[in-house]
Amino acid sequence: MIRINLLPHRQEKRAARQRRFVAMLAFSFVVACAIVVAGYLVLAAKIETQSERNEFLASENAKLDREIAEIEKLKAEKQALLDRKQIVERLQSNRTEVVHMLDQLTRQVPEGVYLKDVKQTDDLLVLNGYAQSNARVSTLMRNLNDSQTFEQPLLIETKAASVGNQRLSDFTLNIKLTRASLEASAVASQPTAQGK
């Protein structure tokens, strides 16, 4: 027997196209969702990797900060030791300074001048004493100015005073010490001490 299709063929083709379109639309939606999920997972992995890198860098920076603080502490200790060493060296080099200063002072004091007090503060020397006249004080100042150990003598005060039955001039004098000449004389005295 012969079969006759009573349904219109166009309607079947339209329904078939519509099913294909819906299938393609569903497939495209699934593919798009898969792409979005894959992109999200890739970005999440990259963000996590970058977060781990950031944490690593932060921990390394903290470690470097601790090392830098330790280095600064060591530098401060080194500077303190160098300062102490310099003080000890200066004390060692200035050890004979007082001897040379007093020796030069006794050589420069003229006859008729008597020192009653000598005070030293750093490079400044303050002399208090008696002189038979103001001319002898002037001679003392000239002698001190001509010395290599002393410089810039400055008369602060002179006044008449009587000691016992004598009339003398009471004077106060400031002098600066010349460190270079004292160091040179200390260096010059060292070879003779070593030669013995």
C-alpha cells in the first residue's frame, strides 16, 4: 500500500530548523558559560598566584628591613668604637702635652713674674699671678706670643696688690695653646725615647 504524507513538508522543515536553532542556541549558551567559568578560574588562579607573590615579597621586605636595622645597629656600634678609639688615640698623643706646656711656660716667664694659678680648659690657658711691674707683664705677653706653644695672649685684668711689704701687679691673662706645635714636639720626642 502506498503511504501518503498528509502533513505539509514546509511545516516539517520549519519545525526541524526551529529545533536546530534551539539546539544551537542551547549549545552556544553552554559554550559561553563554559568560557566564562574557564576565564573566571584562570583569573582566580592568576590572582591567587599574584597574592602569593605579594606575600612572599612582603615577607622578604620584612626580612630585609630587619637586616637593614641590624646593619644600622652594627654601623652605630662601629662608629661608637671608632669614636672611643679616636679619644684614646688623642689622649695617647696628648699625654705629654702638659709636660711640654709647663716646660714652655717656665721658659717664657721672665724674672720678676710669679704665677699663682694656672688653669687649662681645652685650648685655653688662664694664668693668674703677680708681677713686679706692668712692663714685666708686657714682657711675659711678648714672650708667650713669640713661643711656638702659645698664641694670642690676652690681658684680662691687672691691678695693684700688696703682698707682704711689696707692691706688685696682680694680673689675669688668657692664652691659647697651639695644638700643632704640641703634637709636633710630642712626635719629635718619640724617636729619642725609642732610640734609647
